[in-house]
Amino acid sequence: CSSLVDRAFADAGYTFQTENNTSCYLVYDKGLDLIYPASTGVLGKQLTSIATLVKQGYTPMPGDIVFIRTSDSRDGWNKITHVALVESPETMIHARGTKYGVVRTSIDLYGAAIVAVARLREETAKAVITEQLGECIGDEVKIRQKPNGTILGSVDKGQPLVIGERSGGWSRVVTLIGDAPVSGYMFDQFIKIKK
């Protein structure tokens, strides 16, 4: 589960700065703001639900990290055994285990088992985001896993793009294919940068 979160942030340009990148350590990353609880010193001492946090004024934002206690059998010091990414106010994405794989589920799937919620600090986000906005200028332009790699899907003229690093005639892009966000590579010749 923590590997999925780590890779998602790395793909967006942020590398976690923690002792190790397991779910119980990611919460301490200095680039994150802790939304719940008030400080890391009380992690695991009181569990809550996303619904309760929303009633208290929390607005789930895409990319928020939710730290969860999925098991009572392991008594870790901060109780974190699982981690998920908020996709929308209603859904989260997480690697739920070998039985389920990577899934999209209700944001309230784990009920009152939420240990913490964190968000990338605004100044951290500004420092790592180097992307530009753009759009596709071709029809059925392929997005690939890596330059000349596996095709992830295709986009048409006018499709909005977030453009990252550019090298060797390729650009890293993030866009929607259907309702799913996709991160991959496109030929530069099919990209128009918006001012």
C-alpha cells in the first residue's frame, strides 16, 4: 500500500523524506501537513472516520493521504497498518492486498479506523510542481508507459494535459482517459503549451 503512495508521489515529482517508506513512517514526512490529529505525538491514541472529520470541517482533496488501522492483531506504536490516497470527496485509491489488488473504494470503507490524514504542504507542492498546462493537438495520440513503451491509451485533439519533464522529443503528461487519471509519455509534436 505504501509503495503505491510512494510511486504516485514520485511520478508527480515528490520523493518522500522519511526513515523508510512504509505506511507507518510516511506520516512523519516533513513535506506533509498533518490534518488529523493535531500532532504526530498523539498518533494512534484516538481513531476517527472520514465522515466525522468532514462534519468537523475537513474537505477531502485529491492526493490527501489517509492512514488507517486495518488490524487489531498488530499493536504498533502509532497503530498505522494501511495507507490510501483520496481520489475525490467520495472515493479513495489503495493497494488493498493480494486478494483485491489496487482498488477504488468508498472513502469511508474503514469507518472509524482512521489514524491520520495528511496533505502535501503547499510550499512543498509549489517547489516540486514544474508542470505546465497544455492540450493535445492530434487525434488518437498514444500515451505510453515510457517513451516507446506500452500504450496506456489515447487522447484526441483538445484534450487537456499537465506536462512535466521533456526529453528526447517526449514529454511526461497527466490527463484523463475516460474517468481515470493516466500518467505517461507523449510525443512533443502533439502537444501545445498553453500560456
